[in-house]
Amino acid sequence: MTLARTSLLNGVAVVVKISCALVLNKIIAVYLGPAGYAILGTFQNIVSILHNISGGILATGVTKVTAQHFDDARHQYTIWQTALRIALILSSMIAIGVLVFQTRLAQLFLGDEKLSTVFIWLAALIPAAVANNLLLAIINGKKEVGLYVAANIGGSVTTLIVAGALTIAFGLHGVLVALCINPFFVLVLTAFLASRREWFRLGRFWGKSNQKVIGELWGYGAMGLATAIVVPVTFILIRDHLINAFGTTAAGHWQGAWKLSETYLLLATTPLAVYYLPRIAEIRTPRLLQKEIARVYAFILPVAIVAALAIYLLRDVVIQTLFTDDFLPMQILFAWQLTGDVLKIGAWVLAYVMLGRAMVRTYIVTEVVFAGSFYGFARLFTDAYGLQGVSIGYAVNYAIYWVVMAAIVTRELSTMRREEST
């Protein structure tokens, strides 16, 4: 499957996902406003952390190792069985912890213990979210692009229906509950779509853990754990800083700008996950790796630049269309936010090499260091330039990150050349 064909097929899913996300974003903006948007952002970070440490951290490893053993179906089944068993154990432990501390979590992160019931929903359905992530990882590793596209389209539409309906009916409480229960509906849909594939048999997903497979997955689990913790925690810290410095409404403006970036960057990030990561897992020579990096840059970077430029030029229209007039002050964030988006995509093309080649220690160190530097830059520049400083810090951080990634990948290519010559 070529990058162009994969991107073309996946483009349908991306268009649907972006369309659904934009419609849902409008509903949330209307019914929650900037302040509610900030609370929602914090809860999304909490959900992300819990889903990932419950087993979602294994998804990248499952994709990579499934793709790597494309010619050994029995070993693939062992990978899936081991990953699922580990995920169920972890998710059960996390779910119990969430139930025990539900009131404290609501007070600490949502500022209202009356919202503790949403954590009951979250605990009950964590296993469904983890199972869906692993199933999608398997589909990706099997290079079932058509199935992956269909599952993503179905998931996007389901999310819009569930979250949109509950937001309209119950406001903030409704959308928080929707984040918790939506993975169950998406899992059912994904399993139904995959059920016609020859490899999809329930017995192939359940079995004993394999120590060798655990060894194959542990590095990706460690890398996933680093991302799962430091990135959402960084966002929570930055959001808390913005709330303390400028108020909840201003934090909601930043959250809106960040959500817009996440949505349109799907045009670039989805091909990286669907095509690029499995492809890197297959490459054995430095020449092919370098060629693949160049091909991806030639395709992905122009997409990010054109999209960012278009959004900047139409920023007022974009805000009024996708949000409400209450969000108009966030236009001061756009220039630096969109610059940071382009720099991030440029850096991620190289960062994926660390994932694909299991550069565990380097990946973890850079994730922790640059998450910390993002927070540091955000505080530094907001003190100097106000709310706009958080976007300046974002752009500066990813400019440095790109330079560091270039140095790391250059070193890795040199190592591969030496190994090839011996």
C-alpha cells in the first residue's frame, strides 16, 4: 500500500472525522461556552491518561509488531492475546481506583463533587475503550486500510451522535458522560466491521501471556506510558496556569485554539499513524528509511502549511463558524499556534522513527524533556506577552524539538550504515 493510496483512502475517513468534529465542536461551544470548554479539556486529558495507562499504551507496539510479523499468523495471535490480557488486568485495577476516588477526582479536576458520577461511567467502560484501541491497532498492523477507514468513519459518526445528543440534553454533565460511554458503542461497531475477516476469531484474542511477546511490547509500552502521562499532565498544568493568570474564559480560548489545531492536523497526522509507522517497522536499510522520510515530508508538510495558512487568513470566519462570538478573542493566538502546528508536523515525521525503530530510552527522555520545556516556555512567555505567550511557547518548543529530532535521526541513520557495512 503506497503513501498516496493510503492517504487517498484514509482521506475519506479524515474528511468525515473532521466534519463530525467541527459539528460537535459547534454544539459544545454553544452549550458550554469558553469556561465549560476549559473544564471539558481537563476531563479529556484525564480520560486520555486513564485509557492509556489501562492498556492503550500497548497500541503502538501491537501495530508495529503485528506488521513486523506479517508472515507469521501464529505469532500475531500470541501478540494479541498477550496484549489483551495485560490490558484487562491494568484496566480492572485502574477502574477500581477511579471508583474509590471518584469524589476526590471530581473535586480536584472538575471543581465540583456533584460531577463525581461521571467517573463511575468512566470506570465501568475503561475496558471497552482499551479493547477498541487494541482492535484498531491490530487492524492497522494488518494493513487493513479499508477496514480501518470504515471503522474510523463509523466511530466519528457515533461520537457525533452520542456526544452531540447528550450535550444538547444535559450540557456539561452530558458531554462528560458521553466521553465515558462512547467507546463502548465504537467497540461494538469496530468488532462488527472486523467480524467478516478471516483473522477475526474470538479464540485468537484470548490465551496465555507469552514472555517473549511481553519483551517485544515492553519498549513500546514504556514509550506509550511516557506520552500518556507527560503530555496530558503538561496540558493540565498549562491550563491551570492560564486559569490562575487570566481566568477560566481565557483558558477556554486557548483550549478552543488547541482543539482546532488537533482537528485540522488530522489531515497530516492520520497518514503518519496509518501508513508511516507500519512502513518504518518493515524497513531494514538506511537508504530506504531516508527515502521514506523524504517522501513523507514531500507529501505531509505542504498539507500542514496550506491548511495552517488558510485557517489564518480566514480566522475570523473560522471562529464564528466553528465556535461562537464568545471565542473571538482567541484569534490573537492563531499566528503562533498555527506556526507551532507546522513545526510540530515537521518534527513528528522524524519522531516517528524513534517509535518505528523502538528507540525506547531516547523517546522517553525527549518526551519528558520537551513536555517540561513546553510548560516552562508557556509560563515564561505568558508572563511577558499575556495569553498569546502560550502559543509563542508552543512554537518555540517545537522549533527546538525539530532540530533535536533531526540530530537523533541523523545519528540513527549513521548507525544503520555502519551495521550494514559490517
